[in-house]
Amino acid sequence: MTITTTTAEHLHERPRWDCRICKQPWPCAEAKAVLLEEFHDFPSVLTIYLSTQMYDAMGDLTSYGMPTPLEMYKRFLSWANSF
């Protein structure tokens, strides 16, 4: 007998940018851990990826009168220097 397990990915859901799994603001703790591991050898690529995601999120979230740019930086980029 073969057992297959699938791990649910902690991805964002637009336009609110909350995690589809845990409903926390994306990137949630699990997403951060996975991204740090995935991009461990390429930290500059992680920064580019997160900057792009932040830009998209700013467009979605500011239309709701939500976070300031400083809050967005903290949410999307400040933790990525954990290498």
C-alpha cells in the first residue's frame, strides 16, 4: 500500500493578501520559513520576489485604505534578511 501525503502551501489570496491556509497576513510564519529555505542560496532573488509581491499587495490593499508603506515593508521585506 502506498500512502501519499500532500502539504498545503501557505499562499496568499487576493485581494486581501491573507494566507489561504491559516488566514494570517501573508507571508505568514509558515510561508516565511518555506521561502527562507527555498531561496537560501539566492537571497537577492528572494528580495526581488518579495518586492514584486509587496508591489502587487500595495495595489490591492491600498484600494481598501489599508497599510502604510512602512507596514508593508515590515510585512514583506524586513524579515527576509534572516539569512
